Amino acid sequence: MNSSLYRLGIDVGGSHIACALFNYDTCDLLHDRVLRVEIHTHGESDAILAEFTEVIKRNAGDFLTATATIGFAFPGPFDYEQGICLIPPELTKYEKLFGVNIKAELTRRLGFQGTMHFMNDAACFAIGEYRMGGARGSKRTLALAIGTGFGSTFLADGKPITHGSTVPRDGMLWHVPYNGDIADKTFSSRGLLKAWKDATGEAISGVKELDDLARAGDPRALVVFQNWGRQMAECLTPWLTACDVDTIVLGGNIAKAWDWFVPALKSSIGKNVRVAPAELGESAQMIGAALIG
């Protein structure tokens, strides 16, 4: 096996890790080498690292010695250059990994001879969709993953833009001022549910229920979604212009309600920016992680 061909991509979630072996030469996932395992994220650091090590070994098997790079899509805060976890205990996930050099620990435990990389999970999602998903062919891309939060990454020719006048601080939109607060408060599941309650005075259990109401033709739900799409366009437009974005690729749980808010988003931003659905699901983060470096 040619060691330059194989890369391992790992998506670290709040309660699981998912691994996939990627053939860099053919741009294919080895589908018999995809593994998703629940992790005890509240355990001691040694136990979590032991679980990571075991899952990686199970997934890669004999391919581990023929793997050039291992890439991690890891949520922040994180020192991605050094491989040190900085997720504070108050976020109630991976509490015992705070300050741990995961790169050094896993390299040692695996006996890995290649290169290990780390990148924000939203950036890995963007890179995966750029290379093999909905953003293929884009020159300037904005990838949005909208669910419990307003995840975003700007790309130029497939590489994240994190600094400069064409993007917000750190290349992320969640903290951008909007609607008297920050964008994350509006363009997230809690923001959408608040919009419903503000419009109707009624509480609702979740976005799925709101989606069901829109699907049943409830005019109140349709108006809430349409207004939300127009607001999103209003928030995004200055940055679409500054970064000369040609494609928005949209994923995350709220993207399942595409029919109700994306038409309003599209009509408000105009025809110069393509809005495309994310195509790869969870594989996007794993592919993006495998292609770091």
C-alpha cells in the first residue's frame, strides 16, 4: 500500500466520534472503513483518549501503518496548531480534556508515524462540501451549518479565510451584530422558535414541529419561515459582497426546512449567489478532516 494515498478523517462530536478512511488518489471514501462510535465524553481524560485510540485502530486496522495523515474535525475552543483541547468545563463536554495535548497523546498511543492535523468542525464541513459536495466548482464559498448554532466558514478556492477585511472576526458569523444582539441568537433553532413565539404568542416544542406546521400549510408558520429567510439575507449580504461569495452551501438540521425559508433567502440576495444544499451529511466533516494540510 502506498502511504501517500491514504488519509484518515475523524469527526469529533459532543457524544461520538466518526472515522472514515479516504483514498486521496482516487478521491473516494473506503465505505467499508467508516465507523461511528458513542464516546463517554464526561469521563476522565485517560479513558476518553483510550476510547479514541481504540476506535481509530478498529477503523483503520492494517491501513494505519499506510496512512500518511490523520485529520480531526474538533469543536472549539481548541488550539488547532498545537493540538491542545481548550474546551472549558462549563460547556459540559470533554471536561477532563481541557489543557490536554491530544495530538501528542494520540500520536504516542497509536505509535503513529505520519502527520496529525486538527481543524474546527465547521471548517471541515465546508472543505468536504467544497471538494465532494454541494459547493463543488465554487471559487468563493460560504458554508453554513444551521442548527443549535449558526456555524459558518468562508472559503477561497477551498481554503478557509479567517482574517482580513473581507470576513468577520475569525471568519465566523455567529458573533456578528444583528437584530439588537448577535446573529447566533436569530439564526439558530432557538432564534427560529423565538420568532414563532413573538409572532403568535405560542410556545412550540422544536423546529420539527414548526416544519410540520409549514408542511401542513399553516400560514403563520410559512410567514415566520419567510421572514427568517429574508432576515438571513439581510445579515449575510454585506459579507457576501465583501468576500465576493459565489456559492452558499447550506447544511445543518434546519436545512431540512429548506422549502419554507430558502426561497425568501434566494430572492433577497439576488441571482449572483448560488444557494446549494449540503450533500454529504456527516461525511462532510470526515472528508474535510482527511484533507487538512
